[in-house]
Amino acid sequence: MQSHPSGFTNVLRLMAAFVAASMVMGLLAAGIAIPFVGATGATAKAAVGTFDALPTELTMPVLAQQTRILANDGSTELATLYTENRTVVPLTAVSKYMRDAQVAIEDDRYYEHGGIDTRGLLRAFVATMRGDTQGASTITQQYVRQALVTNALLNDDQAKADAAMERRGIAGVVRKLQEAKYAIELEKQKSKDQILEGYLNLVFYGANSYGVEAAAIRYFGVHAKDLTLPQAAMIAGIPQAPTTYNPLVPDNAERAISRRNDVLDRMAATGKASPAEVAAAKKSPLGINPQILKPNCESAVDKWVCLYVEHWLVKNVPALGKTESERKARLLRGGLTIKTTLDVNLIKSTRQILTDWIPSEQEKDVGTAAAVVEPGTGKVLAIGQSSQPTNDLVWSVDSDLGQGGGFQIGSTAKMYAVVEALKKGLGAWTTLNATPSGTVYDQSRFRAGECDAMGGPWRVGNFEGTQGGRMSLQAATVYSVNTAFADLATRIGVCDTKALMKDMGLHKADGSAYGDVSPSIILGADNASPLTMAASFATLAAGGRYCEPYPVESITQYDGTKLDLKVGTCRDTTVSP
């Protein structure tokens, strides 16, 4: 007679171990036949030792939860970030119908056994060894299995995840034995309600909905605590085959109703619902009220606002993680509530104004962008742009926060020359010489060499129709006369103006110092982002106080605690009120 392979022998030993251990714990009902080995005497002692040698420590995964980005009113949702659409809720926030339905269809003896249903498990062992596959898993065992799979996937270990789901042959038997051992130990550590709560928050309910709260909202637009009997029965039936019973899949309605009714029948059979309740529930339609998911920034209230906030958090909040990749993962899995400084009405108004000027569907390679900053605080109230939805560049912010390259700031740069002139005692009525358009200036006239910013001869042109001659600083500003400002630059100095720009927070979109091109920086030849410009201009409105712009007010973890957030950095500048 041939001997069994060592692997098969080990399986038999483990099976004997399980049966013997079950007997010791009083889990085997009288009259159960033991198919492989008599668990008595020395055999039982050895078998129990073998079963006891299986690992018992199971690390429960930190469940991925969706992160919500809110407007400054603390309630309007701007975006939802997640890898798994899940919101963890306590068992008390799940309707009794839902709890009873899940137990009835998955494990009607859940509150009676010690983590394993021995009778069903032995039947499954025999079937598995014959090449068949049967479940026979308790809710605790299913919870263990899902935890093992989740942990493996979190560690990018697909092989281990596959092993945790193996059903066939020797590997399937070994998996079930280990699963049973974990389940027994878990029930020693947690109450039945704690395990059921974990299960209901972990399990996949189809339609990208993880956990019962996400499923309730996805399918019916209600919270888990408000699920009715037929709603709960439908959701409880989905985990067995999430695609087959997903009512949102075309042509699945009849299967979903049939499965729901199976759950209702089990609830009636186990006394969790009366025959009258079940009959009424069966007559009801599915009543699906599907809620459109808003995953990540693609479906946000404003895609570019969402991208900016996400990039800012990853770049600027060490409390989210040591590295940028860790911070991004925390955003997608951490169940955070992020209250921003952003005003949803102002966002919509900004977008409307921009698209009225330059519609996003226009064919020319032209776009617009804007930013709004609150003076004296640095709070970003809105950003916006007119561009195709497929564009992932956030034009309103610096390149490290949106990958945009900024824009030449043009005549808005004249504000800095005006401020520098006022600092030097020149008044609004100071006379300037607006030479004819096309006048060539020698660089030496601007004293640019004092800050190593020399260049070649500078030809200055005016907008067609712009008046020339002698005019006041006020008139030159109102009519934006370039040659008049070139004359002003010879008086105030390019280097001092460049220093003022830096003092007021102006920098290029890549973060480097503004003013590589001189003296044309007076006329805005260099680039900056709209947000940088808005924050810089806000310095004047704040009486000379510059504040670093920021979009986030607070970050709250799922347990209610707040993460450390350093924002609102302000400083006084050389600009006097």
C-alpha cells in the first residue's frame, strides 16, 4: 500500500487535530461521524497539540475609508477621495433589519457557536477532498478571511491574498483549518457584536461599496441605520456573489429580487421577521435609488480645486506621513474630514466668469485662470480656470501644486513700481515722460547692474492708440502706458522694485525668484501663478501684511481627533499703510 504524500499526511494530522480540539472544547454535537481518524487517547492528545501549534495572532487591518473634502461652511462636499468606498460605522448605526438579515443568510447560529460551525466544517472538508468546494464558513471565519486578504493586499502580496481565498484540495483544507483557528481565538478576544460590526464594515457589497454604510448610500441613498426590511435583505444577499446580485448591473433585477427573497425566507425561518412582514417585503419593488459616486477629483464639484487641495496636503502636511507617497495613501484610505477655506459659491462664480470670457470648448489654444485670497489671513477662497475636463493641469497655482507653468503677469506688475515710487516719496501727480512707442532704452539707465540683472538694449512699445508725452503717475497708471513706466523705472531703480516684489510674496511659478529678465520685470515680462499674484496683491489690502496662501482649515481623523496643521503664516512687509 502506498503511503500518502507528506503534505496529505500533514493535512490528515491537522484534520484530526481540529476534530480532537473541537471535542475537547465541546464543539462537536453527539452522533457526528469522524471520517479520517478516531480522536481518542494518545491520538487526541497529539492532534490537539498539532492544532494548537497553528498560528493564533491575527492582525486586523486598518480599514480604508473615504476622505471627504468640505467647503468652508463645513458641510458642502467638494470631493471624496478613496481607494475603497467605505465609511466605518458602529453597530448601533446599523438597522436591526440589516444585522438580522446578514446573520440569517450567512450564519444563523452565529450567536450560539464559538466561531466555527463544526458540523458544516466537517462536511466541507470531505467535499473539498473530493474536489468539490463548499462554504460552511461562519461570519467570524468570513471576517478572518477578509482580514487576511485585506492585509495581504495592503502589503502588495497578491500570492498571500490568493492563498487566503484558496478553496480546492489540500491547500483549501489547510486554509480552512488555519481560518478556523483564527476564528476560535478571535471569539476569545472580541464579543459577538464587535465581530459582527467589523464584518459589516469590511465586507464588499458590490458597486464599489465596501461596508454596509457605503452600500446603503450607494443603492438607496439612506444611511445604514435607516434601512428597511426589504432594503436590508437585498443588501445582505449581495456578498455571496457581488456582481451577480448587484441590482445596478443591467439585467440583474430578477436575480437581485430572488436573492433578496431568499434572505427574507431565512429571516422568517429563524424568527427574525414575521411571516406577514416577509410577505409584505416580498411584494415590494427593489426601490433602488442609486447615488452617483464622486470618486476622487474627476467627479468633484470643481476638479481643479480638488487637485489643488490634494497636492497642497501632500506637499505641506507632515502629519499625514513621512513621505509624499505615505501622505497620498493616507488621503485615499484614512477616513479624514478636510475642511477647506474655499467658498463653494465663489468657486462657481469664478468659473462662470472665466468661461463667459473664454469658453472651455473653444478651439483656440487659449485659457483663463483666477484665484481669490482673503487679505490678512491667506485663506484661499476660490480658484478657477476654463479648460477641457481632461486637462489635469491646475493653472491657478504654482507648478509644484498643479504642474502649471504660470503666466506672464503683464501690466499687473506696474502695481509694484507704483508702490516703490510711493515709498520713495513720489506722488500721484509726479510727472513722467511717456516717450514714443518703440523707444530703445540703454540698460545702464535702470541701475540694474546693482543686482546682477543686466541685459541688452530694451525696446519699449505701447498699446496701439496709447497717448504719449508728459503725464502724471496717476494717468500713466490709469492708461497703463509702458513708456511712462520705463521712465519711472529709471527713477526708482529696477533692483529696489525687484526686492519689493519679493517682499510682497511674488515669485515665479516654479518657486524661484521673480525677475530674471530686467528691467522688463517692471512691465511683467516674467511669469507667476494667479494664486501667487492674488496673495501678493492682498498685501496692500491688508495694510502691508503678507500672508502665505493656504486652502485647508482643519483635518479631522475618523475618531474625531485633529491632525496638526500649521497654516496662516503672516509677516509685515516694507509696505506702509
